[in-house]
Amino acid sequence: MPTKPEILKRTLECESRLFRVESLDLRFSNGQERTFERLIGSGVPAVIVVPMLDDQRVILVREYGAGIHDYHVSLPKGRVDAGESLEEAADRELKEEAGYGARKLTLLKCLTQAPNYLSHRTQIVLAQDLYPEKLEGDEPEPLELEILHLNELPAWLGRGDITEARTIAALYLARDYIAAQTA
């Protein structure tokens, strides 16, 4: 494994209430020096939940995404609040966004997004043995639920409204995990 580059200097370039842009002056093990910029999040972990009604049916939510200024279909997700475990956060987000709680939560994988530029990490959590329970969330409008059968995943991806990479990766990870458990 290569040696990590040495950080020669860090500079805060700009900051908002959600993000900081940081410039890094780096020296690589071969002596090359470069400046990289990266987007630093709040440092708070995030979860994305794959809620399974049974071994084939997944609950998805349709919500507005400001980044793309459009509605899209994705999985329930959110940040881990102070004092919460990943599992508690996943269960809370599921209750807030989909109106279900889960008796069984399994951590599947930690994902990064664009690691050359973003520091953000998301934990993929499989939620099974669901029961109805609704908590008030922070969404500005009610979220529409959609049910996906895992065997229809390729067709759904062709529709164009499931574009978020974390959701797509999480659905495939869950599908493969469940197939291995039921084999």
C-alpha cells in the first residue's frame, strides 16, 4: 500500500453553514507536490436505510433534491444525531421518512462519495422486520412512498428517477445480502 502524502499546509478557502472548502498542499512519497481542494462536511456520520417489507419488497421515498432541483426516488436517509448509534439513527430516519420502525437492523457497508473531493461517509443499514410507527421529521412536505420489488431493480433504474449513487449501491448490496441469507 502506498504511503499517504504529507500535508504541508491546510487553508480554509470558504465556509457555509453545511460545508467548508479546504485547500491542502501535499507532498507525495515520490517528492511531487500538489494542491488539492476538498469539501469538508460537518463530520457527523450519515445513514441510508434499506427498509424491507419482506425479502423482495423495498420501501423507497420520493422527495425533492435541492442539488438537482427536482424530485427523485431514494431510500430514507439522514444524519446521526449527537448521542445516537448508527442503528438508532437509521431507525429514527425510517420512522420519520417512511412511517416504519425496524426490529432488525444490519450494517452492510460504509460508502464514500467522490473521495477525491468529499470527506463524507454514509453507513448502509438494512432494516428488516418492520412495523408501522411514524415520527415527525424535518421534511418540508410529506414524502411519497413507493414499493420496489428487488427483481424489478434494473427496470426501475431505467426509469430515470432513481439516480442517487448511494441508493443504487445500497439496493444492490441489500439484494445480494438477502440472497446469500436465504440461499
